[in-house]
Amino acid sequence: MKNDRLNLLLRAAARAEQTSDETMPFGFETRVIAQWKRNSGENSLALFRRALACACAVVLASFALSYHTLESSQSTELAIADTAMEANFTP
């Protein structure tokens, strides 16, 4: 009797459609988050240094571009604004 049921179940399983389970195993997400939290204290200083270096690079690049822009357009736009300001402040 048991063999008949077992054979019936095995034949039904063989005929069943094969589907792939694409979900993560139980507890995988918890293990990944726990390891990330454990290692986050060690890398926070390195991350801060990289962020500071990138911020300094952006500041220097923006300063260089703005200085180049001021040097090239000083003869026209700034001269007009400077003349207008001098005309308003002279008695």
C-alpha cells in the first residue's frame, strides 16, 4: 500500500512542470545585512577620506573653470558693470 502511494507521488512529480525558484534562501538577507553592519565600522574612515578627496577635486575644478571664465570675460561684461557702478556712486 505504501509503495503504491509512493510510486503514484513519484510519477506525479515526474510529470510536473519544472520551475526554478529565484528567491533567496531563507536567512540569506539577514546574514548579508549582519556582515555589512559588522564591516561598516572599519570602512567608514576610508569612505570619508574618498568623499573628502572627491569634494576637494570638485571644488578645485569649479574654481579653475570660474577663474578661466572671469579672466576671459572681464574686458566686456565686468567692465560694463564696473562703469555702471562707478557712475551711480560718484557724487
